[in-house]
Amino acid sequence: MIRIEISGWQKARQEATRIRLAVFVEEQKVPAAIEMDEHDAQCVHAIAYAEDGLAVGTGRLLPDAHIGRMAVLKEWRRKGVGAAILTALMAEARRRGDAEVALSAQTHALDFYRRHGFDAEGEVYEEAGIPHQAMRKSLPRDR
């Protein structure tokens, strides 16, 4: 069972940094200098914890309703961790009144985001040497 904790940067910093460095910098070779940025302090962060308390995934929600820095440790992929993080971040966006969310998906993850209701926008572009696609999803209001 995966548990998602939503918090600010102060509380999420240690685990989010560890996971993002492992996934983006070590695995995907994104330069460390561009991975951690000035936006973290203004974001809402999600940390996914395994049953034993190990933090295994992370993501963030920016003030402008962009979801980003979605990362799951390699050995925890395809186990519902990313879906749990994405669902929690969308719920947080809906809770604070955002009408939609947007993200920049690595192209290998397009099907994952499509399964969660995101639609592609525009052309594929490169970011940090990796092909990306802009995607967007409307958040229906609770009744």
C-alpha cells in the first residue's frame, strides 16, 4: 500500500531531492544544476511512501497549476506509485480551486498521462536533452 503525503518544500525537501537526483540526474543524466530550482519553495509537493516508510516517488504542483518533477524510483515503477502521486496532486489542485492542470511529459510517459485524462498540446520539444510534450487536463468541479 502506497501512502501519499502532501506538504511544502521544507518538509518534502530531503526525500524529494534524493528521489529526483536518483531519477533525473543519475538515471536520465539531467544536469544537477537545472534539476533543483527556485520554484520548489513555492510548490506543493507529494511524497509517496511504501509500507515500510521508504520514500519511493515524488511530484510537485506549481502555483500556476503545472504538475512537474514526477519521479518514481526505478524498482517501484509500474506498481501504481506514479498514479497515486498524480491523483493526489490533481486532488490538491482541485481543492485549491484550479480549473485545470498542465504538465510537460517526457514522451515515453505519454500513455501514462493519457490514461489519466491528459490531452497532448502542440509539438514535441526538447527539454534537458529529453523529448517532451505539453499536456493538459480539465478538473471537473465536485458537486
